[in-house]
Amino acid sequence: ILGSATPSLESYSRGQKGVYDLYKLSKRINQFPLPKIELIDMAVEIRNKNYSLFSKAMKEKIQACLDCDEQVILLLNKRGYATYVRCLDCGEVIKCPHCDVTLTYHKVDHKLRCHYCEHQIEMPKICPHCSGEQLKLVGTGTQKVEEQLETNFKGAKVIRYDVDTTKQKDGHQKLLDQFARKEGNILLGTQMIAKGLDFENVTFVGVLNADISLNIPDFRANERTFQLLEQVSGRSGRGKKEGTVMIQTYNPEHFVLQCVKNHDYFSFYQEEMRTRRLAIYPPYVHLVSILIQGKDETVVDQCALQIKAYLQKQLEDMVILGPANSLVYRMQDIYRKRIMIKFTNSKLLYPVLEKMSDFYNKKGNKVNVVCDFNPYNQI
């Protein structure tokens, strides 16, 4: 039994075709109405000289909820204090020496940390590239928002719910129990707070940066954004008090956000299916992602090209994309390339991939090859 307010396109299309039996619950179980959603255009806020993280309307709504002894959930799809550290003298960004990503500043312990391999260093006083002293924190994470909430809102008691605050044993449940006991009136979190939470006293949900997940180079970016925003919106108004939602965006006319505003999954499904059909992506085809990884960058490049040539020769009628660098090209000192195959008939594919995998994954080989069928994430 699969159950979701925001099913994947693959699952819903199978329901439409009769492959799955499809049953719809069009109303909440308690018959309470879905929350009203308002899209806030942050470009207008900037034109009006408001450079804050919070729009004027969201500030007023948060304070009104706190004044009425109601609770608020705020979604920020990041963690840490700032996204990265940039030197204003030379323009360099401080990166992880083991992964192809920037280090994130965490204010609690005054350290820069990699969110992929957990490498960490003390926050430097001078730039490691040019020895300049003009280091600037760029971007906004949950720690920084927590600080601003406690500073700018009267009576704010913030519970921050992210990977950093839930590391301890039973950390998740302890924080949620505190919020349920009203020891906090603002629950601030990353996407971990989007699903499953049921607090009757939450009457307002705010989303601070709706556009971030729309801009990820992944064909599922629209789907993931719709699911995240629709699910987190559903945390508001689950009790007798009516709920409201505000979503801050620089692109309020985007069809994904318009569908979220109207709680309209079917319109989103129809529009996204049209795009998937044109681009030939699931559910119209299946995908297999081939990850080629190793410590020697030159060897990884050579093997990726060899694998591409082999696949093209063996699978002439299939679409083979790549090789291309993974989204995170280097992770824990391992270089990573990807090849993507679009297919409809797996009978021809399995023996080819099995032969390739056996050849490259022999003991002592300098590369490792991993095949992932219908991958959901491709970092």
C-alpha cells in the first residue's frame, strides 16, 4: 500500500493506467479545510528597500501568531550559519580539501565543516589563498535564522530542528516533544520538518527560500519542490484554528508554485508529464545511472570513455548520456563520473551491464563501477 498527498509521477501514472488501484481522499480526515497559501514576491520586497530574510507580511504574521500564543513552523532548506566563506580580496571561496564543495560555517563551535565528509577546520582569520583579512560570510543557514528570530520577534522561543541539533540519541523526538509541550513557539528546520508533524496549535507555516530546490540540475527538481512545499504547507491548520501559509519566492508565477498555492496536484502532474514526455524521462522510460569512481582522476576519465564506447556498441538503440562529472565531482578524495542510459526493455540491458560490472569491479582494479536503476538521487 502506497500512501501520499504528493505521490511520485511514476506512481500516480501507474494509478491512472490501472497498474495500481487508485483511491483518493480529497479532504482531510477531520474535515478541516486546507490552509490558505500566499506567495510573497521577494523582488518587490527588495524594490521596497526590505533586504531582510523576512518579508513585511511574514514578519507581521509571525508576530501576530506569537502574540496569540499560537505556534509557527518555518522551513529553510539549509543548515549551518552561512553557506560559505569568501575572501573579498582575492575572491576565493574556502573549499573542502577532500570534496568538491564549499565548507559551511557553524557558529556554535566557530568552525567550517564539510557536509559530505565531515572534514572541519577552525574559522580562519586570514585567507588561506592570499592571506587577506577580508573574509565574508555569504548566505544564510538555520543557525543564522534562529539568531535573527530571537532578536527581531518579541516572545520568540525558537527550537531549531536540523541535522546538527538532532545528532544525539532520541534528538528528533526530544525536540518535537518540547515543541508539543509549547516550550518553544517557533519550530525552525530544514526539509526534515516537512512531513508527518501534527501539532494542533500550529496556525502558520512560512517558507523562506522556495526557489532553491527549483534550480537544482535534476529532472526531478520541479517534482521535489512541489512535494516539499505542499507537504510543509500541510503542517498548518491541523487543529480547530484555521491555518495560513506564506511562501517567499523570486518567481511567484512559476507553475509549480501556482499549483502549490491552489493545492492542485493534478494540474502539476499534467504539466510535468508533458515536460517529461518531451524530454523522454520517467515515467516514459526507465533510467540506469552508472557511477564510475576512483582515486586517480585520469584513470576514471579513461574508464568512463571506455565504458561509453562499450555501451554504444552493445546497446545501439538506447539513449546513452555522458560521461559527465557528478554533481559533487570529488567526494572524500574519490573522483566521480556518471553515464545515464534511457531504456524501455531491460532484457537486453542486464547482461551487458553485468559483463561490464564484472570486468571493472575485479579485486585490485583502480576504479569502482556502480549501477543504480531508476535512481532518485544523483549527487
